[in-house]
Amino acid sequence: MFRRAFSAAAVFGFGWGGAGQKEQFEVGREVKMPNISVLRPEKALKNDVLVSRKIVNELDKTKLNIRLYQYETCPFCCKVRAYLDYHGFSYEVVEVNPVTRSQIKFSTDYKKVPIVRVNDEFSLTESSLVVSQLATLLVRPERTLEEIRGMYPSVESTDEKGKAVQLHPNKYFVMMEKNCTAAEMAAAKEEREWREWVDEHFIHLISPNVYRTFPEALETFRWFQEVGDWHRTFPSWERCLAVYSGALVMWGIAGRLKKKYNIVDERKAMADACDKWMAAIGPTRKFMGGDRPNLADLSLYGAMQSFYGCTAFQEVCSSGPISEWYARMKSAVEKREGAYLLAARK
Ligand SMILES: N[C@@H](CCC(=O)N[C@@H](CS)C(=O)NCC(=O)O)C(=O)O
């Protein structure tokens, strides 16, 4: 049991916050858009797991029944939510218990989150792949999601521990049909490179920062318990186990990750990454995507959202140019500014 809490904890990117940050979170979840409602079922339906919340957008014409199995503050899950919310998808959220992971027992071969279950028929996994598949669906409305899955073949490989893994070489590609101009191709290349940077660099900086000391790790887990609605979904002994064992274990792991990724000063590394991102956007663009966020913007925003309540976020990301970009992103996502694509579907 402890090992499970440990492994689940290893991947959370959560943090803590005072009253101000809590309020910020609540506002983020209570969507104030006329066509969008957020439902919170009290009980699980028969033969089903408890749905934490259901986001319904009347303008979503995909007729897809999407269910996101997640940890509320896992950076990979936050990336997928940022994508779904910005584009105005309707979807259900199921909070997975990090100790038992009983909610994803249907998934025998894949044990990580996020898992996006579609029409209870098939699952999409690997956050960046999921985003590319859904992005392709939006630009290719004549294709079904099942057909689009076939456009992303996997190849078998081994990870650093020699374990067999499935890789998707084109996971950062959106499968456009039309011929692109040179400028569009350059923009797509930039988008792909920065999405990869978020996955391969930025996300690795989160754990060393939010679990830097034991008190910080404990605050992080307490905040996660709060925002993950654990009191509603998990029994108290599981919450207690996850908070204390998770904080202890993650504090140790954060030190090892620092070494693994050659991080000397975790706060500075995070600040440098934010500066690098803002330099890439440059002085004239609102977003990397120009006037609208692209998938790289959504990806970094999602990763940052996973620890916005942390001391690390307060110290590194809550002032300067990155905070202005983050505020623009937050507004664009919460207002579902990308929903015009779904609304235009026949
Ligand atoms: N490459 C995957 C990474 C997913 C991942 O590592 N998820 C973590 C949560 S942040 C997980 O589920 N770890 C296993 C566990 O908690 O038991 C993705 O992008 O979706």
C-alpha cells in the first residue's frame, strides 16, 4: 500500500496556498459562462465510479462522451484539462485515488493518468498524444476519433530501466489536411518544439521545487488533498496515508530528481525556464500562437497550473512578464475562447 502511495505521489505536481490562492482555484472551477455548467454528483451511479464533476458545454457538438481519469494537480492531467477547457469540450472528471487507483482498474495495460475514456469504448493515453489527437479532430471534422487514433502509430522501445514502452514518434504533430504555407509550417514547428520542451524540461523542474523541503512537501500534499476533493472521494485513513507518506517520500525523491536533471538551484532553474519561454514569445506576441494560444501555450499553462498554489509558484511565477502571460492564458481558458471550433461543427 505504501509503495502505491509512494508511486502515485512521485508524479504529483501540487502545492499549497493561502486564502487568496484558494479563492483563485474556486473561481477557476466555477465557470461563469452562460452556456457552460458544472455538475457535482453526490453519489456514484450503479456499477460506476464517483464522478467528481461534469462540465457541460451546450455548444459542444462532437457528441463524444469524454471522461478524464486524473489527479487534479498532476501536470500531465492539467495539460489535458487546459486543452479541453480552452476548446469548450464537455467532459466528466474522475479523481483517481492515488493509493488504491481503483477507479482505473478497467485499464489493465496502462496504469498512469491521465486516461481519457471516449464513449466508454476506447482510451486515449499520453497527455501530449491525447492533445494532438483531439486537435486533429478539430481540424478534421469529417474524421472520427477512432480513425484519428490510427494516424498515430506506436513503436515499441525500452526505457532507461530496460522496460518495454510504446512510443508515438509523431505525438506532437497535428495532422492537417490542407497544404500549409511556409509561415504556417514554421509556426507548427515552433509549437511542436516548445510542447516537447514543456514535457522534457519544464515539468521536470516542478517536483524539485514543490517538494524542496519537508515542510514544503507537507503543505503541498495538504493543498492537494483540498483541491483534489479527497474528503469527498477517499476515506480519511487513505488521505492521511497519502499526505504524510507522500510528503516524506517526495521530499526524498525531489533530491534525487535534482541530481538526475543536474539542477543546482531549483528556484533559479524555474525562473530561467520562465525567462526562456518569455524570450521565445518575444515583445510583440500575446501568446506563442500570436493573438490566440497555440498548443505550446496550453501545454505550459497546464503544467504551471498544476502548482499555482505552491510557494514555488508564488516566488517564481507570480510577478514579471510570465505572470502577465499566465493571467492572459487563465482568462482565455476560463472563457473557453477556443470554443468557436467546436461551435462551428455540423
Ligand atoms: N507521459 C505520460 C506521463 C503520465 C504520468 O507519469 N502520470 C503520473 C501522474 S502525474 C502517473 O500516473 N504515475 C503513476 C502513478 O501515480 O501510480 C503523459 O504524458 O501522460
